[in-house]
Amino acid sequence: MTIEILMPALSPTMEEGTLAKWLVNEGDSISSGDLIAEIETDKATMEVEAVDDGKIGQLLVPAGTEGVKVNTPIALLIDSTELPHTSIKTIADKPYLEKEKITTELKIKKPVKLEPNSSIITVREALRNAMAEEMRSDKKVFVMGEEVAEYQGAYKVTQGLLDEFGNKRVYDTPITEHGFAGIGIGAAFGNLKPIIEFMTFNFAMQAMDQIINSAAKTLYMSGGQMGCPIVFRGPNGAASRVAAQHSQCYASWYSHCPGLKVVSPWSSKDAKGLLKSAIRDPDPVIFLENEVMYGQSFSCPDDDDFLVPIGQANIEKEGSDVTIIAFSIMVGKSLEAADILNEKGIKAEVINLRSLRPLDTETIINSVKKTNRAVTCEEGFPFAGIGAEISAAINENAFDWLDAPVKRVTGKDVPMPYAANLEKLALPQVDDIVNACTEVCYKR
Amino acid sequence: MKKNISSLVKNKSKMNYDLDLLKDMYKKMLLIRRFEEKAGQLYGMGKIGGFCHLYIGQEAVVVGIQSAQMEGDSIVTSYRDHGHMIACDMDPKGVMAELTGREDGYSKGKGGSMHMFSREKGFFGGHGIVAAQVPIGAGLAFAHKYNMNNNVCITYFGDGAANQGQVYESYNIASLWQLPVIFVIENNKYGMGTSVNRSSAGDNLSDRGKAYGIESEIVDGMDIIAVREAAIKAIEYCRLGKGPYILEMKTYRYRGHSMSDPAKYRTRDEVEQIRKTSDPIENIKVLLNKMGVVDKVLKDIDVEIKSIIADAAKFAQDSPEPSPSELYTDITIN
Ligand SMILES: Cc1ncc(C[n+]2csc(CCOP(=O)(O)OP(=O)(O)O)c2C)c(N)n1
Ligand SMILES: [Mg+2]
């Protein structure tokens, strides 16, 4: 019987790809496991293996075709011994329904505005450029982590660093977070400036003791002698469908501890400016990135000395009716919400925190004194979260200016579920922000 | 390392293999392989999300060891867990339905590929943090010893995991307290993109037990007979209360680390070579042929398995998504 070979999805976020190369010809006999094609995704070029045995009857999509949607038939397999009811075709007959986007990734496909002396680059490139620039200007800076060198980074953030700086400056570590975090801290005590990449911050929990007990507290315990100039960076928060142990926001964990600085960029500009500040900073800095943001493009200053000071928030959009306070991926969602609110006649001001500790209380308070209403947004759990801290700060400093209680939009108070529908419910969505803002404005 | 088939046949009497056992092992390995191929295919269609780590190539390890276990033994492993669940007779339908994130999955759709459990079958997960399962396995063994039930815990982990500190904390305590735990290192040569020799000092991972006085053995993990033989020995040692045992299984994963790994750290040739010369399923097929099982019989087994897998795939797609109310269940017991 004949089976259609379909364009496969090769990563959790892939929707289309380039059929780069066919590795088989029409008439070739193939068996399960044989490589049949090379497909380029946004992250990598992947080889695709045959699932069934048979003979290639026809190649439907020529090599080099770009933008081939997932699940498009790309070839026909004839003389297959496959049972009819197991064929790919039969299963694919059902509409491709579940592939709804979990995150708001690239939902706002607004054209990116190019600012003067800037380039449009992805957050991933901005982070890489920041490291490369600082490594060029300061020989003490080095990078260490799992898969950062030869593999070019599990999420390709350190791409090219090994080539440029060699293996004295870029180190692949074994999977031993507690050990290499401690080694980084020791190196920092020894006057080097380590950048430690955690493949994701979920794995930094293994290293928590070294980060808190050694990096954060030693300056104090040594009466100011032992500074620890180190950056711990990596993706934080939810990715897509990777479930409870791989989807957690650690912003409030680290922000809780004196001795640490905690920053979390949203745009490419934030990413570059904040990472450079973090590397130059004499204290330990926790740098919380977001995997979903890596591929997003923004205008970013070219200047090698462009810095975003730690402790300074940015007002991304001005408004008079309600202040939305967000960081990382939630900034984008807040801006989307602000657009929707605008149509409803509510002018929202959106604050991108950028730093969580020190927190730019001044910017928050000034804004709330103007709008008299506030909504905080984060992906993390509500209990003792960043929103709780901001709410307390507003209470302490702007209570008399408030026209409504502060509202928190957060991830749900549950471990992250795997199922697509439950994950969507667990994560804060644009609609949640819109609803919270309408509520504090008493427009409902 | 690799034993040739004729030596296996000669060993047969010593190993007292009967044909049914061999056929069963063949079936189970094939069931795992076909399951994984289907999972890969469903992933490609967007029916499975997140991380999905396939076990293709490593089937002989878990099936060989399982054949030496007894009722009540416990098993714990990493995120590369589909094969382990099928080996301990968890229902492929429930496993596949978990992969698609549906209500009939083993974790009601809340765990996904990396996090499934079955108390009934003695399968204690499915753990996503590299090496976290190792002390957990020692703890399960602690419970076996405490309860004096003569059971053992089989604790699987990868070559990459073998460098984590908690492995050595577990070795020390397991040896000190003589816990009935078999540490199975599934050395498939790579932890993600890093080969063992780039991540691990010393010659053999199994040697690392020596400092703690733990017996160990290196086994050809592509040869199911060798795996079973070693497992029988190790499990018996543990059951006699002599303490832990390390089995380092030299094996190989054919696919990328997870579905989105382009696997540029090794050559296509390397994979092809291993596939051609030491595929565990082909190995046992040759042995079965030599023992008089004709191709037709093997083909029938294949057809039977394909239909089990097709049913599982259909079941997994027909099962409904979990009810929204499930979001708030199972967080604490009360
Ligand atoms: C503590 C921790 N660090 C990093 C990761 C990311 N990660 C997942 S699997 C893996 C490689 C593990 O390799 P190995 O132990 O050899 O097992 P294999 O995948 O080969 O079965 C890594 C680095 C993780 N899950 N947990
Ligand atoms: Mg491995």
C-alpha cells in the first residue's frame, strides 16, 4: 500500500521548516531508521529518519523548499508492508488540532522598529554579543556550563564563543551543577569573572547551596574582603510542554536573598545591556532568561559600551489609568494586553522591571501615584511571589494614592502540568491581564 | 566485548534458556522499539509535545534485567523511561496516552513523557533531573531492607548522570548500610552532546564503586543474554543481603538525545556501524533463527506487535484531554 510521508515537527515550537535536502531518490528502497531528508528548523538542521519500510514512489516537495508546514505530505512510500491501520496517513487524517500555541510566542508580528545606531537582532544574539564583547575587553571573563562549547549551547546562546575564544575561555562541564557552580564561585574569589550557564534554571536548584551560602553571603561574612563577581545565567520559567520539573520561575527564590542581584531581560536591548552590566558588576548576579524569548527580534544598540544599569526599570508604554508591572516574557504579554485595553478605553502604563533586586520602587511608585491602580504580572507561583513584594511596596509607599486593591496576575498555584489544555490554564495569559486591569478600573 | 552468537548458543545449556523465554525477550524488545518509533512519529505530527527521549538501541538492557527480576522488585529511572515502563508490563496504551497528554495516561496527562509511575508494577518513575533517581533508588532499597521483603531496587541512570555528586553519596550509604540496590549505568556513550571521555575522568564508570567497596561488572548491553546473565548474578548477590552492586551496561542510543537534537557530535557512520553490527534485536533474531525459529514466526510476532502499537496510538489520540478541574488535584493529599 502507499503511505504519505509527512513533514515532521522537530521541536516543541516548530510550525514550518525548510526541506533542505533529500537523502533518498525516487525508486530507492528504504527501511525504518534510514535517513531520508535534512530539514532546517529555527534552531538546527535535523536529519529525518524513515518510520516505515518500503520504496520511495515520489518526492512531492523538492529539496530547497522553504516554509513547508508541519504535516504536509512530502513524499510517497509505495510497496509498504505496513498494515493499513497503522499508516501515517490514517492517523493524520484527523485535523491537526492540538498544535495551538501555549505561549504567546511571536503572536504580535508587528514589524520591529529599527532605532538609530542599532540592529534588529534576536534576544539569543544579543546575549551572545554581550558575552563576546565583554570577553574581548576583559580577559578575566570566561564561560562555563553544560554543552556551552562544542555543542554551541543547548539553546545556542553561546554559539561561536568556542571558535572565537578557544577552550581556555569556554568550558564544557560534566552534568554537575553543584560542583561547577562552586568552582565558578572559587574562581571568582580568585579574581576571575565567570559566567556560569545553567542549561535551565531548573537545574540550578542542584547548586542552590553554593549560590546562596557561598556566592551571596561571603562578602558579608568576610567583612567586605571577599567579593564574588560572577554571573549565573540561563533560561528560567516555562518553555513549552516540558512539565513540572522543567517549568518553574525562580525570580522570587533568588530575589529573597540579600547579597544577590537579580535581573531578567525582556527585549534584545535589555538582554545585551543587562548582561554586560551583570558581567561588569562586582557582585553575584542571577540572570534569568526565557527560552520562548530567545528567537524574538528587537532593535538593539550596536555600541560595545551600551549598558542597562542594574536596578532601573523601563516604562515601555505610557498610560494614565492603570500600571502594569511585569518582567521577562510577561512584558510582551502586558503590551498586548495594553493594546486590547486601549480599545476598551483604558490607558495602561507598562513597566518592564528588568531588575528584580534591587527593585526600582521609585519608578513603580511614581507610576502608581499617577494611575492610582496597579496590576503585577509574573509566570511564577503567587505565594510569596514578586507580585506580593511589589504589592507590599505599593502599600507602604502609595497607599493613599490607590483607588483599588493591587491585583496579581501569576502562574497558578500548582506544579506545571504537561497536558496542553492544563498547561495553558496554568500559565498567565493576555486575557488574565486584561481582566485584572478592567477589574481594578471597576469597568466590569 | 561483543560475544558472537555461536558462543551464546554454546552457553545455552549453562544459562538454561528455553525458547519461550528468548521469544518473550525478543517480543518485548520489539514492542519497545515499535513503541518508540511510533512515539517519534506522533511527535513529528505534533501529537506529543515538550521533551521526548527515545530508548531505541538500548532495549536489551532493560528487557534483559527485567527477565531476572522477581515480583515486588522496584525500578526507578530517568526521563528516558518508555522502555522501562513497557518492560515492567505497564500498558502501552496508558504510556502512549500520557505522551499525548490525555486523561487515560498513567499520570492523567499531568506528567508527560518524562514523568510516569505505576506503584502496581513497581515503577517509581520517570525523573527529569539528571541523577535525582539515584538516591531515590537507594531509598526504595532501604525500604525493601527495612520491610525485610527480600526485594531489590533496580536503579537506572546514564553515563552523564554518573558524574553527579548524589550518585556517590548514594554509593557510600548503600554500601555502608548494605542496601539491596543494583545501580545500572546505561552507558550509551553520550550525555546529550558530550561523549563519556569528555565528561568523565578515569577509565570506567563502574570502577568508581571500588572506593566504596561495591562490586561491579561491565556488560555488553547490546547482548541481551549477557545482560540477563549479569543481572541474575547481581540480583542474587543483593538478595543475599551482601549490599549494592553496579552494572555498567555498554549500550548506544540510535536517535538524538531528545527529538530536537541534531546530533552533530557524532558521525552518521558511527551510528550506522553499531546498528549494523550490534543491534540487540537483530542479535536475538539471529539466535532464534539458529535455534530453529523460522522467519514466518518472527514476522507474525512483528505483525502482532505492530497492531498492539497501532491500538495504543489510536487509544492515545482518542482519549480526552484531562478535565480542567484536574489542574488543582493531587497537589497535597489533604
Ligand atoms: C540536573 C540536570 N542538569 C541538566 C539536565 C539537562 N539534561 C537532561 S538529560 C541530560 C544528559 C544526560 O545524559 P545521560 O545521563 O548520559 O543520560 P542519557 O540521556 O544518555 O540517557 C542533560 C544534561 C537535567 N535534566 N538535570
Ligand atoms: Mg548517556
